[in-house]
Amino acid sequence: MKIKWTALMVLTAAAGCVSAAVKAEYLELKEDEAARKAYFAQPIRIWGDKAYKVGADKYNALLTLSNSKVTYAFHLYGLQKDGVATNVQIGMMRPSVFNWYAGGFFKISSEKNLLNAGNFTLKEVKGSEESGWAEFEFSGGSLNGKIRLELPDNDDKLLMTFTPSSELPYTVNLVSYPGHYGDAKLRARKMITNLGEVEGAVKKLTPQDCWVVFADSYYDREKNQGDGCCAFLYNPKDVMPGSVIRCGYACQAYLYCRKNQPFTVILWDFKRWSMKQAVDYMKKLDVKFE
């Protein structure tokens, strides 16, 4: 997906924030005192205020990308054998522990083949004046490829790109719990695209759709409830017919992608934003696809 980032960053530039370098930090959480102290020295908690649930057979890491506007934090977790991490999932812990799922905000698969079924390698974590990013490689399975997470400077949007190395068509499944996990009797999940509010719990995406807000009209900041909502934007030319969004307990997207083609999606965690504020923001974006 080629999106003109300059168009997407107009609103941020107008805010007049002071630019600074983007920090990218990675901390592997091991069974040693140095890692334990480093974990408790930083502000983000995965297992509560005092717990440190690591083990020799488990892989756990904390990744943060932060700029002057926002911090995105991720819990990477899976298994570890002979020094090799496998079955690794990536959950989004910040800006909110709700909204994009803290237990794994995306899954990539090709039929029954899961990207994270193979080995996991951290390739690069780096911060610069322009952006901060992390790149991971998944290998050794039937479906392989690289994930890149990137946060531009002075911006609130997270860029995620998957570059496949296997010649298979694949599905990108995005998972969210907008506002709160909530009470089943109270939850009122909502899905809004650039074409309007979705009626019902399922919508087939059309070539005219390009962004989606996942929200909850009960767990809504306009009512001083919940923790906001979330959204994503993609190039409709990058997905195949049959791609859908669904809401129930979770709000999810199933984006069917073309084999041998990378896929990019832009994500927002609208922590403490009401559904109306998020939709109004998305409507103002000047999106141009190249």
C-alpha cells in the first residue's frame, strides 16, 4: 500500500507540536535479576504491579515506540527452546490495554498455516529523528515473512507492514475490544467506515471502503465510560473480494491479501476519545493512494 504520508500528517502538523526524536526500546524479559530490575524500572506493566511471570521455556519481551504525542507499547510472548523463540504473538498494551487487543492485535494466516507457528527473530529496533521502528522475521513455517511496526515523529499513527516470503495468499486478521472487554449485557459494539455506520454485525468491505472505526456506544468516553476506541486505514486495492469486518465480543477485520504482495495498514488507538471524536477525526483525513 502506498499512501501519501504528507496528506495524513496534515492534522498533526497543524497542532504545532515540537518535533523530537522517536524512541524505540526493546527489553527481553528473562529469568535474571538485571532483566527483572529493568522491567520494574519502566512504567508499563504486563502482569500487574508486582508480578514477573517469566520462565526458561517462555519468550517475553516489551517493545515501546514513543514520540512527543504518544507511546505504543507491545507485549511479545511465546515459547523458547534452545535459545529460539517460537509461536510468538504481539499484543498492544499502550496507548490502551483495551482497544487493539493486548493478547494479540493481529493474526496472519494462509488457510490453516499461521505466521507465528514458526521461529521468531528480532531483526532491528531503531529510533531516529524521523521515526522509530521494529522489524521481526517469522521463519521455518509454511507461511513466513517480516513484520515492521513504525511510529513517525510528532504523529499518533502506527504503520504496520507485512512482507511475505512465502508464495501463498494470506489473511490479515485485526482484533480489538473497543472501550472495554465489558459486560455482555451492556456492550454495544459499533463499526463505522468512510461510507457510514454499519448496520448489523457483519459487513463485506467494498472497493470504496478504506477506513474503519471500531467503537462501543455504551463504553463510550462521551458517557465517561470505557477507554476510547480504535481505527485502521488501508488501501482497498491491496485486499481481495470477500474481506469483511465483524463485531461481537471482539471487533475484527479479515483482510484477504494477494500472494507475493506486501500489505500495509495504519492503526490508531484513540484512548480517551469518544466514538464521535474518532469518526470526525477520520473523516477529516486527506487520504491519497498512489
